[in-house]
Amino acid sequence: MSDNKLISFNLLSVSTEQFAIIGDPPQKDEGINVTTKFRFGFDQNNRGIGVFTQFTFSNSSNSPFLLVEGGCHFQIAQSDWDSLKNEENNSIVLPKGFVAHLLMICVGTTRGLLHSKTENTPFNKFFIPLLNVTKLVEKDLVFGLTESSSEKELASTPT
């Protein structure tokens, strides 16, 4: 499938899937690690795609101190949904460029959630780093149509 096809969609809702302050913030000069996890959900009945981005902040001894996971819930236009169907494989194929675009929206949304949840706290100085999501999405995302909903996860990545 061409990665240049325009796909019409709407952002239906945003969710805070998880938020936790687990411990004290690291010391001023202490290094931190940020681990990412990306999941994609699929709802065939409503032409829905859910994108979930989770970020775990850990101190230099690898103890987590902050966790945030945001979700963006999209609906694809009916005509475009139909064009994404692969009848031969009984699947929906989302082009990797489109998947990267949805992921980019969700990463930015989660960045805003983190800011909002930590505003006026010592944790507000920690932020989600800029990510090149096009390098994270290496191939089209395929969901089988045999189930009404499904979920897929991209590998966790330290950033």
C-alpha cells in the first residue's frame, strides 16, 4: 500500500491511562533514563484506532520515579477505512507513515498530560524528549479482521 495515501480521521478523545509519582525526584546532577512503550488498539465496529504512549522516568540506579501513559482515540472515515481493508488477508493495513503520524500526535498529547499533572511540583522539570517517530515505525501496522478489537505493541525503547 502506498504510504502517501491521505487518510481522513478524527481525534475522538484523549485519555490519561496511567500517571504515578513513584518516588522522590533525582538529585540535581543525577542522570535519568526515559523508557518508552507504544501500543495500538483497533476497534473494527467503530473504525477506531487507539494509540497509547507510556513513558517511565528512572534515576541513575534504574529506579522508576515517574510514569505517564496517554491515549489518543481516533476514528477513520468510512471510505478510507474501506480502502485500508485487505480482503485477501482479511485484515486492515495502516501505512507506516500514517501510524507514525498518529503516534506523533499521541506523544505530544502525553507530553502535555505530563506537564499538566506535574505543574507546580518538583517533577515539572522532567519532560518527554523529542522523538523521531518515523524511525520507530518500521513497517505497516496490520490488524486481523477476525476479531472485533485487537491490540499491538511496538517494542519498548530507552530514549
